Amino acid sequence: MAREMEEKRINRSKAHSIFIENRERITINGVEDVESFNAEMVILVLEDGFLAVKGDDLHINKLNLDEGQLIVEGLIIAIDYTDSEGLGGQGGGLFGKLFK
């Protein structure tokens, strides 16, 4: 029983949320860090992996790492998840796919 409660706490700590408004504004909660960003892509660090927001004319409107909140504005084209294991290797994972 104690083990189940511990697992639920671990799963809850990995929680994040995404809210997209009209493909023009995305609010993400549960952000630990911003790996990189430019006008076409923002790569975020979540507790259980990475999230890439792809688009045009993207800019960070708000970043509060203490609260884990990020707001990006611009044309949102796609979002892409990968786990932390997916970043290594040659041509594999998020960066291999994104920067071919």
C-alpha cells in the first residue's frame, strides 16, 4: 500500500498541462527548463522528457520556471514529445529528427 502511494506521488510530480488557443498561443505548465528556442521551434525540458513546439514567428511571452509556466505566441504548427532516452544516438530521437 505504501508503495502504491509512492508511485502515485511520482506520477503526479510528472504532470504537465498544455492549453492551445486558436493555434496562436500555447500555455504549458510543468516546464523545468528551456533547452533552446528560435522563431521556428521552442524545445522544453519536462520532468519525464522533452517537448518541442514548432511554428512560425514564435516568441516567448512569459517564462516562470519557479511556477513551471511558459507562454509562447506565434503560429503553432505542431508539438512533439520525446523521452530523455530519445535524445542520444546518431540520427535518432528528437534532435536527430528535427535537425536532419
